Amino acid sequence: MTDLVVEHQESRFSRRLRRRRVEIAIGIAAIEAVLVLASVVPWWLAVVAAVASVGLYIGFGREHAAPGVRSATWVAAVSQLIVVLVPVGFVLVGLLALVGLVVVAAVALAVLLLDRP
């Protein structure tokens, strides 16, 4: 049995959107992140969209009377923030890989220099 709270004047669509909003946000973010990583959409445009969608949610959607508007603006804000974080994550993973490679090279060099023939 699910513990769903039905809000006043909430339609079936807005209930479904509220229940699946995380899945929808991740799906939108995945598609858009691929476009950003493939340089189809510039990263700065994704940042502008994230700032605009978060501003729209905070200024308009969070306190809106219609539950569908609240959920839709939340999905837009979350998906855009995820898109902004994906390239940052790739950079961090790349830096960690580079540091790991440098450590392995330093250990290999030390082993070779300390090896006595």
C-alpha cells in the first residue's frame, strides 16, 4: 500500500507527475547531458538555463496554487542542475585519473631507480 497524499484540486496528471518527477528529471537531464558533452548544446547555455529554471521555480513555481505547475517547475530546475553538474563530474573524474596515472608513474620510476643490477 502506498502512502500518497492527494492535494486539493490535484488532477491525475499532476499526481502522476509528482510521483514520477525524479525519474522524469533524470531522463531529461540524461538526454541534455549527452547533448552538452557532444558539444551540440554549449555548456554556458546549460548554465543559463539552470539559473533561469531555478529562478522560475523559486520565484513562481514553489508557491503556485496548481500542483502541476509546482511539479513541472521543480522537474525543470532539478534536470537543469543535474546537466550543469555532469561536465563538472567528468572533469573531476579526469583529474582523478590523471593523479592516479602520475602516482603509478612515480612508483614505477622509484622501482626502476632503486633496482640494483
